[in-house]
Amino acid sequence: MKPQLIILVLLVIMVLAPSALALNAVGVSDNGTAELWNGSIIHYSYHVNAVMGYLTLYNASFTIISLAASGNVASIQLNLVVTNGIEYFWVQNIAHIGEFNGSRYMVWFWDDLWNITRVNALLDLSLIKGNRTYPVTEHYAYYYRYVAPPVMLVKAPFTVSCMVTVNLTHGYINVNYWYRLNNTRLDTGWVKYDDVLIKVNSTRAYIIIGGFNPGNLSNDIEWVTAGYTAAAQLYVFKWNASMILMYRYNGSWFTPPGGQSRSFDTGESVNPIAGISESYINGIVHQEYGRVNSTYLWLINASVNLRRNELIIRVTPSGARWIAVINGKAMLLNSSETIINTGNWASGRYKLTLTLYAGDVGIYEYAYEFTIKGVGVWLWLIPLVIVLLIIAIYRGILKYGARALRRYV
């Protein structure tokens, strides 16, 4: 069947029986749930002040299925929920990728802001101050949107990155939208293209992960690939990309503890058959053409192995906020595998505790006890013994030399 005919058939199905298709975006999301190595599901909640996603596109070809939009355009969406504890807002920072010709693509960015304090809530535009100016006669809207200039032309492979930072400014919620685009010939650096002030009296402002909000949306962070806009579905002919989602805690960036290959909130989607299949390898989510596999991308796991003079620690997910504590001494694990040399450790019993954190909340713990039959405390006396021996030999040489000199004289 020709691709055009397939698209027509799928469009008819979407109109007549939308439930026949499992419509979902594809990427990596954390909604405050994660699967452990033993199959059990854990639930947690945390909040942060910055989230970032990046996607490297190696090559792709696609179109969209939509009643309201057209064109060969994909969206890469960074979606999250911002709150002051009372009002809730759904925030979107979106990179758009349009096919141009061959290995060249058009890239542009826009941001959206929705009021989700209650179901179907409108946004009071008089409370929103950003780079877009609305007519004074327009008081309410379903969402605020600002399109950042310019449209940029890049050649694959290239990397698109989106970041949202949240802070409190003059007692109001302040949402900052950032983008970055780079390949071998171009690097925009981080560009703050919109600075949105939500003029609602607040004593705090943060991104929340876990649970649901009054607008009946999931409190999640997601970095997902989907159709262009207006509930468009991405129909893929070929796709090869990699992506990662991170949050910032105390100035450092971490992979979220949970990761699912789906979206929980956005209306755009990827075709479940001619779509994108994902796999997780060494901290990176790899995407390729195939059937959509909406599932947990990784299972939380930790293991420790003592081999000769090496303590080998392995954790999943890599890049998450794993803290290892050995007999009271803490260290941050920066990779999926950490090897610690125990060759000079004193003999004794040791306890290692690995804790996976979501922000400042510990959500998983693994303990391991082991014994070191090392060289003992006397090892630390060896340098002193050597020094004393050298001094004794040196004194002996001097004493012998002095006697020999007296005999000669």
C-alpha cells in the first residue's frame, strides 16, 4: 500500500474511531512512578527549578496526519507543570523540525503556557507578561504562545536543546524559556527567548513531579517527539536520533529516577505502527523507526561486587542522583559503573548504602556489607620504618667513616 493511501486510511480511522489507535508522543517522561528490577512500581513526588532536554537527530523523514495542520514537521516538546502551591500552569518549550531537502532541516522554537488550576480554565492575559503582546481587548485565551525568530536551516546531524527555568521574581512566578541549536557549523549557545511573568501573588514557584493537578493532568516532566501542532500525529518513514531528559538540583544536572517512553499530557502523537521505537543504553535514550513501545525505559537497579582489591558498583539509571555512603563517608556516583580501589583499606567490616534520590527525596535504597582482610594498620607504619632505617644506616656510615679517618690519621 502506498504511503499516501496509508495516511488517508489512518486519517479516516482517527476521525471515525480514534480509540482504535493508541495515540501517544514518544520520548522520555517522569510522572513520579518508576519500575524496580523486581517488577514492582514505586511512587514519589519532588520539585525542582529547572528542566532540560536535548535531542540529536542523525537522519529522519516524516509527515503528519492532521485535520488542522499540514506539512512535514515534527515537534520536540519539553512539557512540565509549574505551580506556586495553589495555581497550576502547564508549560511547553517546543522545538519544531521541518524537512527541507536531503539532510537539511528547518528548526524553530515556540513556547506555550496554559492555566490548569481547574479543568478547562482560561488564561487571564492581564496576568501574563512575556515577549508576546496581546490586544488590550483580548482578555482571556486558552493559552499564551510566543514564536521565537528566526527559522534556522541546519544540516544533520544536529542537536536541539530546550530548557525551562523557574524562579520567584517580585513575588510572582517567573518562567524562562531557553533553546540551543548546534551542529558542526553552528552553535547558538543558550538563548533565552522568552521571559514570562505570571502576576499571581506567590511565595514560592517550582516545577512539580508526581501526582495530579486540579486540571486533571499528570504532574510530570517530559521530553517527547510528536506531530507538529493541533493534535497532529507524526507518521515516520525513517528516524534515527538520541535524547536525554535532565533536571537541575543544587546546581547539578541529573537524569530523573523514572523514565517512560510516552507522554502523559500533550495532544500530539506518533503513529503507533509507522512510528518510533526506543531503547535505553548507558544513560542515553536511542530512537529509531519502528513500532511505538510505550513502557518503562529502564528498571531501577543497583549491585555491588567485591573482587580482589576492587569494589565495583553498578547503578541504573546512569546519571541519576545516586549517593553512596561507606561507613559514614558519602560520595556521588557519576556513571553507571564506579570502581573503588580497596587495596590500601584497613582490615575490618564495612557497610555500603546506595540511595537513589528524586531531588532531595530518597526513593530507593540498596545495602551491602563486606569485609576487608587488608594489610592492617601496620601498613601505615611502613614509611616511618623505612625513614628510621635510612637514618640508622646513614648514622652507621658516618660513625664508621669517622673511625676509619682517626685510624688513618
